[in-house]
Amino acid sequence: YWLGGEDIGDSFRRDLKLISEVRAPFRGVRKFFYFAFAAAAGISTFFTVPRLIQAFKGGDGAPDLLETTGNAAINIGGIVVLVSLFLWENKKEEEQMVQITRDETLSRLPLRLSTNRVVELVQLRDTVRPVILAGKKETVTAAMQKADRFRTELLRRGVLLVPVVWGERKTPVIEKKGFGASSKAATSLPSIGEDFDTRAQSVVAQSKLKGEIRFKAETVSPGEWERWIRDQQISEGVDPGDDVYIVLRLDGRVRRSGRGMPDWAEISKELPPMDDVLSKLER
């Protein structure tokens, strides 16, 4: 898988597999039993077929036709059902992997906080509810201005606005001080190939990040954000390039999304405050 032109390799795929197993811990066990029982039914059918032929022929010592036919029907029916269940589990696993891949790709996209620190979205998990506003510049700007009217209530609910303007693919500027590049800019974004759990806890303590988070963050790689949003639009049956908003949960997964820009009054009522029990359950 590629992100920002860099192959993030086996570590990313391993993370996806682990997350999939956590979300569906018994899928592997179910698939094993489906396969085992289907194999047993197949073996039984293999030995039943000669008896069924003999029962049709009749004669002395021939097995009962009704009983043999019933056994064969049960075995074949069992094979059909078990194979169907196995294929259904495979399909659900593929769909889940696609969703997890999309979620984890989003989590690795970079943001610039108000203090100019660059972080990946995963580092803000359990701390904020990002609200992605994607669309034409005038639409996004108007939505941001409307959000200011509800700033206090939205901040109580951990909302962090992430504007993404279609076609705005700026190259991130790294400020330099003195004769060399700022070491802060160089170390603020962890290596893409690092282990997921290590990266999520690295850079700074979570408490320090909370102090730097304000009401709005700037996308560092707009092209990558735009690509992710367009993929999300396609998966939801929305025309790529339409104005959309996406509200994320505290754990980084998509909570809700829709065409156009959000109704901030409705969002304020829907999202529980950060110190609410429902917010704790969302982490």
C-alpha cells in the first residue's frame, strides 16, 4: 500500500490484520469449523454415492433406497450450506479489511496544529473529534464561519475542524532557523514505517498535545486528504468532488457523514461533551 509516494509495507498490513482479528475474534474459528464440517460431509457423500447407485439397482443386499437418498441429500445440503457460510465469511472479511484500511489510512494523514506542530491524526485519538469539511473554497469558508457561532459548544465536545478545499495541493513549507532546518519540524511527524502502537504513543505525551489543540487544524498534504475523501465518497455512493462533511469518533472511526456542510446546531446536540459517559465509551 502506498501513502504519499512511500511504501508503508508489512507493518501497515500487519496492523490491519490485527485490527481485523480484534473486531471479529471468532471469524477464524468459524471458518475452520465450516471447512472441517464441509470436508466431513464431502467424505461421507463420497462413500454414500456407491450405496445410492446400488440402492437404485436393487436386488438382494441392496441398501434401502429412501434411507440412502435421505443421507445423500443431507450430506449434499450440508456441503452447500457450509461452503456458502465459508464464502460469506470471506466476503465479510474482505469488506471489513477495506473499511479498516480506509480508517487506518486516514489515521496516518498529517495535520498542522495551531502551534505549527505537525502530527498524524492517530496521535489525536481519544482527544478530539475531527470534523472534515471538504468542498469548494467558498463553501468550506462559509461553513467555518458558521461553526464560529457554536465555537464554545463544539469545543466542549472536542470538535476539531479540518478544512479540505478541492484542488488545493500546497507543498508543505518547513521553516528554517539559523543555518539548518528546525529539528522540531523534522521530528514532529514519525516515520511511516514504524509500528502502529509505538507511533501512536510517540513524539510527546498526550497531555501536552491537548494543550496545543485549538478549534482548527490545517492539512499538511491536501492531495492525500483529497484522495482519501474521494475514495470515501465512492464507497458511500456519492459523486467524487461533491461538497461533503465527515464527523469522526474519538477512536478515529467515521461517526457520520453527509452531502453539503453540517448543521452545527444539530452536531452540538448530537455529540456528547468530552466528560460525558458516552464520550468515555467512544474511546
